[in-house]
Amino acid sequence: MSLLYDARQIAKRDPAARSVVGVIFLYSGFHAIVYHRVSHFFYRHKLLSVARWVSQVGRHKTGVEIHPGAKIGKGLFIDHGMGIVIGETAVIGDNCTIYHGVTLGGRGHSRGQRRHPVIGDNVLVGAGAKLLGPITVGNDVSIGANAVVLHDIPDYATVVGVPGKVVRIDGKPMTSHAVELDHSLSDDPLETEMQQLVNTVNSLQGTIMDLKQQINDLHKERTSDNEEPDDGRC
Ligand SMILES: CC(C)(COP(=O)(O)OP(=O)(O)OC[C@H]1O[C@@H](n2cnc3c(N)ncnc32)[C@H](O)[C@@H]1OP(=O)(O)O)[C@@H](O)C(=O)NCCC(=O)NCCS
């Protein structure tokens, strides 16, 4: 049974959990999933108002707001709950972990299309992280606390920062700083500014080299003009 699997997964993954029974009775993250399974059932059967009502009761009791339309795989561990928002077209794979303050939200208001993230299996989303827009996050991804993720993320990546950047793939650090500084790949205003500064410094260095060359040429010309003509007299 899926709910029992969810509770077992939480008991397995939370070092603070003492037993599956404790999870079932005392974990608001587990309660949020129960409310969602019920509201999603009504949503699938087109009883949208009932679905919304169950979801709002769940939100009131747990501090976790999951839209009834969101698709959530088995074994989701919502640690601490509180302040989590999961949007209507969001999809969460199996055995994921989500900490408090996470948003799986939209960036626009277009109706009838996917507006929220799709997340693979075994993904960890750190406290306060925001995943925005119809992005796709691969399997086995770790998203750092307070990261703001706006682009697709490949499998096995570790993402941190604002905006979120991949800093590790499969535990190995990303080394190419040059690639990270290519501002065509970046939405980060600071990086864009930095790249512009680097370009300006490079072009100034070019200008300085040209000026040096011109001064040297001028100097050579002057010295050859000033040299006394050798007429052979002592
Ligand atoms: C992102 C995370 C999963 C990475 O863990 P990890 O695989 O052990 O990787 P590391 O800790 O070695 O971090 C990799 C790099 O990212 C940086 N980093 C890690 N977490 C970060 C974060 N949240 N924000 C910014 N940078 C972060 C590290 O400083 C390190 O940088 P470096 O390579 O320059 O040294 C982890 O740091 C994290 O944020 N987990 C969420 C935990 C959480 O929300 N807990 C709430 C409990 S209530």
C-alpha cells in the first residue's frame, strides 16, 4: 500500500524517526501526503471543489500547500513541513526529500500548459529552495538550501546558489570557470556584469599595447631624425 510505503520510507530516511507508527501519527509531512492523496483522488474524478477543500484543510493542518493536481510519486519525505508550496502542474518522482520552505512554483500565468517543475527520482530539495517554471530536474539531483533554480538540471547534479548553478556532477566538481563565465549561458546579473568588465579590461589592454607600439615607433623616428649626418669629417 502506497501510504504505508511512504511512512516506511520516512522512518528509514529520517535519523530522528523512532518507528513507522510514530511517523504515521506525529509527522505533519506524512499527514500532508495523506491529504494530498485524497485531494488528488477527487481532482482526478473532476470533483475540483472537494479536491480544493481537502487540500486547503491539509494546508491549514500541516502548513504544506499542495495543489490537488500535482502528481507525487511514492516515498516522498517532507521533512518539517511548513511553508512548502507545490503547484498544480508539478510532478515529483519517487523517493524524493523536500525540506521546509520549498516552492515548486510557476513563473507565468499561462493556462492549459505546464507551468511548474518536473522532478525525477531520489531528488533532495534543500530548505528554502525555489524551483520556478516548467523546468525538468533529473534523477539523483541535490538542490542546496535557498537555491533558486530556473533551468533544467541533469541527472546526478548538485545545484547551489541564486540563480542555481551546477557545482558537482556525480560528486565531481565542475572545473571550467570559463564556461561558467560565458554570460550567454547565464542569467546572473553579477556574472554578466563581470563578463562585461573582463571584456572591457581586455579591450583596454589591446588599446594600451597599440599606444605603446605607436610611441615606440615615434621615438625611433625622432631619434633617427636627430642623428647628425655622417659626412666623414673629424
Ligand atoms: C547542496 C547540498 C545537498 C550539497 O551537499 P554535498 O553533496 O555534501 O556537497 P558539499 O557540501 O561538498 O557542497 C558542494 C559545494 O557547494 C557549496 N554549497 C553547499 N550547500 C550550499 C548552499 N546551500 N548554498 C550555497 N553553496 C552551497 C559548498 O560550499 C561547496 O562549495 P565548494 O566546492 O566551493 O567547497 C547541501 O549542502 C544542502 O544544502 N543540503 C540541504 C540541507 C537542508 O536543507 N537541511 C535542512 C535541515 S532542517
